Amino acid sequence: MGLNNLRGELEVINLSCEKNVAVEYEKAKLKDKQYLRSLTLEWDSEAEIDETEAIVGYEMSLECLQPHQNIQNLRLTNYGGVKLSTWLSSLTNLVKLTLKDCSKCEYLVPLNQFKCLKHLTLVRLICLEYISNTNNVSEDLVGSTTTLLPSLETLELLDLPNLKGWWREIEVDHSCFDANANANEDNHTSLPYYLPSLSKLTIDDCPKLTCMPLYPRLEGELELRKTSWKPLEETLRMGLMMSSNVESVFPTTPFSPLSKLERLFLIDIDDLECLPDSFKSLACLSRFHIDGCPKLKDLCPGILHLSSLRHLWISRCERLGDMLISEDYDSMWRALNVTLQSLGLCKLPNIVTVLPMGIQHLTILQQLEVYKCDSLTTIPEWINNLKSLKSLWLYDCPNLTSFPEGIRSLTTLNLLYIDSCPMLLKRCKRNTGEDWDKISHIEDLTLIPDPNKEEENEVNTSISNVCFYFQMKLKSELIIIQRDATS
């Protein structure tokens, strides 16, 4: 009786999937413990048992571990059943649900009961193809509306290699899309149903995912990694209150999707070719990272609309290099000069010998980082145009040979970090290096390996250099964040 008064959190680990043991779990009477708020159930992942028998055992054990409906946080780890227990639908007070390493799980329970759910995390559910097993979308929606999971604020879909979509193939009413846009004809297109409170979305390593509810009200951060560009594309091009039945879909007019999104990370996206005109709705986007998008060849016209952009990072986009160094894109760099404070360029093989000329127009730029650009040999004289530059980072550019005279006139430059640029480092040796006089005025000067300490450098390791680099980067990022908070 006393155990029924357990409060707070309960974590049960090394659970067995053997059927005879599962029956014993019912004696714990978790459903009588009304004061528990958080429950973690973790199964022994190394149990040796016949696979078919194990699946039955997992499902029996979970069925016997039903908690009280007052539970608010539920985490299942290493669960090996194909289906989840139906009692999950009775947890109407659930605020946070985490499923991790549930290797056989094929779908979740209907979602319409989870009106209080704020955080949903799915990690390494390798058999999961659809989040909902229903073909009738109305079973997951709230009443007669087009919204689902009305309280959901954060959604993490991580390492789900077979996830294709939210629902199986269903009829889609495309009338809510922009009348001027062509609806995706793929069977797994995004749907005119949306998550009204979602503020942070992370999709990582879900290569087959092309069908998602829309997320137009996302406010904080969106990270897409190793997944399709399609759901974001269709969220951006949602009908801006142009269709005749739009009031039944989105209650507020006028409306611009993702207009409050602040941070966007697009990493290893294989089907992104350009930034579309629909980026004009990203009115509050301040930080934009593009990394490993092999087909991306143009930042325009989308980037021209990012009127709040402060931080831009471009990495491993091989086809983008030609655009960055082209004089035809001079107007793009001038447009960025309105707000851009930080620019990072990393592993861009098409940037040969010299930095893109357009950077000289970024007169309000405060931080410039060049990382692993092997072909770069010269920092141009026009760097003296960057009158607001406060920190310059040069990392692993082995062919960079010297600093221009113009760097002397950068009176605001107070941090210079040079790492693994052997030819340039030799010229920066104190008092005797050819470029020492050009940089000696800089207050915070970091040289790795330091040409002034050659004996010590022999015992330095590359790992310690990398650690120091990230410590310096963190310091710089904190300064930028503090500056943003006060501006």
C-alpha cells in the first residue's frame, strides 16, 4: 500500500522479454501509483531468446507495466515489440514521450488523445515507416479542425532510416496550397494538416521522409539533416490565405508560414538545388547554416529576402562555389550588408586562390571564418573595407601565404585566430616574421602551432589544437550572443 504513494520519478531498467517474467511485472501495479509523474522503462537489449517469442514477451511485459493515467513523462528504451500497448492512448495527461532504440516498433498509437503532449522524441526506431497507422486522418485530428497534437512544442525525429511519413497514403486536398504553386505529385507529399504550437523541430538521418504535417508556426529552431527538402518546401509555399476554403484550414489571416523562425540548419540535404522565393516569409531568421548540400548551386532568390539574417555559415556545398565567386552576384552581397554580422566559409573547393570579391561589401561584418579551403592562397587587399570586423578565423588553409597591407587599417579587429596554416604562420613570428608588423596591433592573437614556441610545438597534439579551437569558438559565440541580446 505504501508503494502506491511513490511520487516524482521512477526508472525501471534491465526488464526481461521472457513471457513468464512479464506476468510478474503486473504485480508492481504501476497503474495504482497515481502520484508518479515520470516513468522510464528500459529492457535488457542483450537477452538471448527466439525472436518471435521475444516479440510476444516484449509486448506482454509492456502491457503489464501500465502506469496511472496521471503520468506526464514516459520513456521507453530497448523495447522490442512490434506494436505499443493500447493503454498509451489513455495517458491523456502525457507531456513528454520518448521512444529510443525500439527496433521492431512499426507505428505509434493514435495521437488525438495527447492534447497535453509538448515534447515528442523518436530515436532509432529502425522499423518505423509511419508515425500513425491510420489511413483516416480524422482519427488523429482535434475535433473537426486540421490541427493535431495541439500542445506539441518540440519534435525530434532522429535516425529513423525507414520512416516515410506521418500517415500512409491518403487523399490530400491541395487547395490550401498557394494557387500559384504546383502541388507535389509524389504519393508522399506533405499534407494540409499542421502542428499549431511547434516551436522546435529536428529531423536527423531520416532519408526516406517526404511526408509531414506542415509546421508553419515554428518559432525557434528548425534542423534538417540527412532528410528531404520537400516538407520544408511545401510548408514555405502554403497558401497565404488565397484559397476559397482557407478559413477552414488556418484560422488567422493574413498568414505567412515560418515568419517567426529564428534559426535554420540544412545539413546533408541531397534534393536542395536553390533557395526559393518563398524564403521571403522567413522575416525573423537570424541564423542560417547550410552544410553538405551537393546539388545546391544558387542562394538566390531566397537569400535576398532574409532581412534579419545576422549569421551565415556555408560548408561543403561544392556546386555553390561558382556562384559565390561570380561578379554577377555582387548585388547579393550588397543586400546581405544590411544585417549580416558573421560569415563562415568551409570546405568550398571552388573558392580558388582568393576570397569571393563580394565579401568586400559587407562593411558591417564583425566575424569572418575561413575553414579548410585548401586552394585559398591570398587574402585580398580589399579586406580593409571590412571596417567593423572584430574577429578573423583562419583554420587549415595550407596554401594561404601572407596577409595584405590592408589588415593594418582594421582598427576594430581584436581577435585573430590562425591554426594549421603553415606558410602564413611562419610570416607571423614575433618581431622577425614578414607579416608581424601587420598584425602586432591585434589584442587577442592565437597562433597554432605558435612559431614563437617551436620547441613546445613538438609535443603539442592535433587533438589539443582542436579542443583549443572550439574553446575559442565558444568564447566568440558567447560574445555574439550577448551582443544580439542587447541589440
